[in-house]
Amino acid sequence: MTLQFTHPERLLRSFGIVDPADIDLEAIAWELGAKIRKGPLATCEARIVGLNGRAIITVDERKPPKRRRFSIAHEIGHWQHHRGRCLTCRVQDIGSIRQRPANDPERIADEYASDLILPRYLIEPRVQDVPRLTIKTLGEIADEFQASKTATLIKVVATGRFPILMVCTTRAGRKWFRSSPTVPGRWFPRTDVSPDSLAFEMLYGAKPESTMPRPVKASAWFDRDAGGFTILEQSFKVADAEIMSILTLTDKKMLAS
Ligand SMILES: [Zn+2]
């Protein structure tokens, strides 16, 4: 399969970057005519002000390093796609998984940021040697790419390397999910949070994150014909009242199309 490189991936390759540790966003921004500044921002998380081919990107210095990094990459995306516009990006504009139309500038900037920080040509070979995905291995990959576990997981799911789904839930139910291309479309997660899931125990109880994936009934996550199957679940907290679950379909019968 030939990989179609996106703009940020072509850019990284043109710089000869073959290791995530070498993705120096300040240097890349500089090459593109943008300077990065850190400072306190009151009403937004990051902003870009450009004039005559030069721009200044400011990120909120109070945010954690991985979040700042994603925000810088997001602003570089705006610089490449929405030049001539002065943009201020709020917390909910950056790294928001809410479905936005494909031409929405915030979504375009997020996708750009994702490919700049977690390019597929570096993620795909990295996951080849991972026999199975746990939160621990996910955390190691996320640290190598200096990205959040959620942003990393989105790219890992998309590789199709593992038969997994990632499902984000709150007490109100399923917020969003992504499936590996190897998971048949009939495995569509329930909209509610089942008491049989570990996510439920983490949302409503004080259950800590499990160190290893645990078997749960597939019916805890899927409505459809899931009665007899068992899957693996491992969940982690992403925000105060938000849980991310990695569901692994271990039964080959579930993967048959
Ligand atoms: Zn933005």
C-alpha cells in the first residue's frame, strides 16, 4: 500500500525527519516564517497574527508542554491554510474531537497538527513491533512523540495494527469513538455506559485505572449480537469526568466480516 503523504508529512520528510524526537516545532515554524512566543493569554489558548508572510504565534505558557505543543502545531496549520486571517483559538477549538465539517478551519488545523506531531510514516513502523496495545505502551509511544495519549491513540487506531476501538465516555454516555479499519462496522458502541464496563466503575466509583487490559462481556460495550463474546477493556481518565476506553476484540469470530 502506498501512503499518500499529507502536507505536514511532506514537510517533515523534506526536513529529513526520521525520528519523532527531531520534530522541532519552533524550527519548523521559523522555516515557514512564523515565530513562537510563550505568554499568558487571557481569552484564548493560542493565537496567530500574520503580516506580509511573517507571523507570530503565541501560546499560553500556563498550559502543560504536550498541550502547548499541540497548540503550536495547530497554529502552524492555520498559518499554512488560513494565511491572512488573524485567528485566536479557544480551548474548545484546539484538539476538539467534536464533529465539525471537513472545511471547518479548526478541524483543518487540528488534522494538520496531528500529522505534524504524529506523522503516519513514523507511527506505522513504531507500532509494528508492539504485540498488543496497553495504556503503558500507549504512554511510551505518546511520550516519544511528545503528544497526549488521546491524540496518539487516534493515530494508532487509524493504523489498523490492532483490532481495537477507542471510546470516550462521560456520565451522559458515549461522547465519541473511533474504530480500527480492521474492526467490522457492525461493532458500533452503545450510547450509554453499561455498569458492566470498567469505564462505568471509573466514572461512578473510585476505581483506579487497571494496569492491564481486563476481560469484560462484549455486551457491556455493544448491543448487537454481543451476548456470548468477551473483549478486553482498559480505560484511563482524560479529564475530570471523562474516560477513554481501549477495547480489544480478541475473538476472531468478532472480526470475521
Ligand atoms: Zn484554531
